[in-house]
Amino acid sequence: MEGITMKKTISCIMILAAAMAFVGCSNDDEMEVKQQGQLVFTATIDNEGVTRTAIENGTKVVWETGDEISVNGVIFTATSGGSASAEFTKKDDAVADPVAPYTVYYPASIYDASNSTATLPHGPMYNGENNIAINPMYATSSDTKLKFKNICGLLQITLKGTETIKSLTLLASNVGMAGPFTVNANNEAVLNGASAGTEKRAVLINCGASGESLTSEGKKFYVALPVGTYKDLSIWVKTKTDSDNNTKTWKVIAKKDAVIERNKIYPMSFTPDFQAEQEPKALDLGLSVLWADCNVGAAEPCDFGNWYAWGELTDKYYYAEDNYQYQTNKITTNLTSDKDVAAQKWGNGWRMPTLSEASELDKATTKQIIFKNGMYVYELSFSNGEKIYFPIVKHFSTAVLMGNNGDNEYWTSTYWSSYYGSYAFSIGSSIYTFGQGHSWGYPIRPVKDMPK
């Protein structure tokens, strides 16, 4: 009997050893699968009352198939949608798996792994009624279970009327609204350094090529903003004003404070009183030409007006080589009047400045940045007592970058070369001229000859 007992014991030990070996092989297989790029994260959205991308009854939050998150700089993609919980797998199997602990951003596009920087974008696209193009979220975890929280609040802008809106630009007098950020202990996005104050970056809601038509009931536009109080909030609205889609205006429609709290909606409602493009006034600055007091397409001197590619006569939704009018038949001389948007739009002797005429602005006795009529502008004063204002605005692609320490850039009519394109000028502590590709969009500040 003892022999039988011994055999049973040995048999049990062998079975147990085999089972352990099998489990070990299974674990090895599982590890091998993960090594092959099958690391899976389960992400849930903390449903606190504000949506991520789709607002339904003001509370529902869901993932969508194809949503992308950045896990320690590695992009993972949602394999399913329609729920507050979804699984994410690695987008590129050739990239090494991230290693815990995990720091995760949604959308993945706001995190740049090359410099380990998260950035709130300047130019969110309009995603349709009751939709948010970008509402950033954040999660940290030591395992593959991620719980996301919204890190911004939402500004809800309701516009009423009959116009077709092309875009809205927002700017506050005291703080920035976009740029590089970190996340604090309260899960709030906090803008870094220059973005928080000195650059005063604006945000743009771009409504696409066809625009968005307003109604008497009102159309809602959303933008995610960092927590804070935004003083003297200015909202500039660009409208499509004719069937040719080539004449648009800007108008400040709000100058009030907005208090943004994390994960809450701050509503603002307006029926804009749109203004037509103003008649330019000629300013004698004591230079070789008279300068206009406003940009082409502007409703007032502090308005940034429209952007134009070099030699084109209409502004557009975006500016790139693939939609540049003269990409094939290139312009290889200084602009003639038929390709000078100031001459064609305004007439009466107005034209784009030459390189040498733009350089004369450096004769200003003082150059300072002020906040005027809802916009940061460079105020240039001249020895004859005259002043001129240039809204601080850079080139247009899909976003607008404005600041109270950034240069602002305008086209001249002077050709440079087939490679560099044409000359633009930038107003800062000095007047800086540079070559730029023809397809870029810049505003225009016209000049006219002195009367004889």
C-alpha cells in the first residue's frame, strides 16, 4: 500500500509540474504576443457631464472607432466606438511598446513625442452643430487600464442671424488661450510661460470651405479652453458675403469676461451686428508714400482683414501649393496692377507696398504693442505726430497666431526668386523683410503715391 501511495504522490507531482510548465509556456506565449505589438489598453472616459467629441443631451461621452491616444509618445488607436470604454491597440507595430508608468493624451495630435511637449492647438476645426473638434483629455496609470478626464472647459458661442460664418477668432487681453501646456494635480491644463501670458495666442474655429449658415434660433460653436478668467474676450467673425465666396468681413462682436472651469460649459449668445469693410484713410507718415490705416478686408484699423496668396485676388479656406493659382504659370516679376489685390479691390491709386517702401516704416520714432479695440496691435509713431496701427497677425494656414510679442507679417509686391518667392515684411522691434513662398497667405496693408 505504501508503494501505491508513493506512486500516486509522484504522479501528482508530475502532473503538477506539467501543469506549471504549461502555465509557464502560456505566460511565455502571452509575453511573446505583447512583444509582437499586441499591447492593449482599455480606456474609459470619466463621465463628469461634458462631452469629448459628441454632445448628446449635454452629458453623453463616447469613444469613436479610430480615435487616437498618445501613450508615452506612442500612438494607439480605438478598435471600437459608441461607448465610454474602448480598447486601443498600437497604430504602428514597428514602434516599441511604451513602458509603465503611462502618461496619456487625447487626441494624440496634441502631443509631440520628438520634444515631449503637449500643445493646445490654435486652430480647431468646426465639427458641425453640437460637436467639439478637440476637447483634450489626460490619463496616467501604472497598468493598461486608463481613466481619462477632461482637462479644459468649454466656451459655447451661440450666434444668431442669416450670415454664413467662415471662421471665428477668439482673443483675451490678459492671458493666452492656446500653446504648450502641462497638467496640474487638479487635472487642469496649464499653459506654459510665453503661451500663458507674453504671447497671448488666439484660437480659431474654422468652419471649412463652405462655411456654416446661421439661423434665427442660433448656431452653437464650441472651443476648449484652459481653466481661467479671460478678460475683454474678443470674438472676431469672418463671414461669406457673396455667392462668389471672395468678399468677407471681420467684426468684433464681444468684449466681456469669460470664466472657464474644468469640465464645464460657459455659454455666450450673440446676434452680431456685422460691419462692411471700411473705407481706407490715407495716412501721411512723413515717408515716400501714403499708408492705408487698415488692411484689405478690414472693418476697422485694428481688424486683421483678409489673407491672400501672392498675386491672387481672393482669400480662401487654406493656403498651400496645391491650390495656388500660379503654381504652374509662375509669376517671375514684381506684381503688376492686375495681380495686385489692393489695386483691384480698392482702386483709387491704392496698391501693395514695394520692399523699399515697407522698409521705410523703420523710421518710426517708437514701436510699441498695445491692446486696442479687442486686438493686440503694433503702434508705430512718427516724427510728424502721425500714428499707424498694425494688427499682430501671422501667416494663415489652418490657424491664426497672434501675440503681444510676436512679429506680424504682410506681403509686399516685390518679387525675389523662383525658389524663395516674393518679399514680405514683418513688424517687430524693427522692420524685417524676408522671402516667402508665393502660396502662403498674408494680410495686405496698401499704400498710394503722394499727391503731386
